Amino acid sequence: MARDACKPPEEYFDLGKMLKDLIVKGVPVKVCGTCKVRCGLHKGEPYFEGAREAKMPELAEWVKESDKIMTF
């Protein structure tokens, strides 16, 4: 979802725009590198500026240390 190549269906929320809005507000956005490789979606397409790829150990630690978590 953190790539411009992802186009939302017309009848759903634009999750990419929602992520961009969060990034502009200074919310850290990390994307799962393992999921990227496994799914292969939009391979080679860059992530939004401000979104950062992270591996599972880093994401697990981030979740463990967080007070609130959003996933979608």
C-alpha cells in the first residue's frame, strides 16, 4: 500500500493516501520487507518518501515497544 503503483478500488478507502497523510504528520511508517518479497506485489516500485522497509525482528520490537498500533 505504500507505493504509488497501488491503485485503490473506487468503492474503498484510499489507503495509500491515508499512509501519505500519516507520513506528512510525522507518523513513522515501516513496511514489511518479508511481505514485499513473499508477495512480490509491485516489485521494483519505490515506496512513498518517508516510508521505510523493515525486517520482521525490527517490526516485532517496534510492536512490542508501542502503545498503539494500526494495521491494515
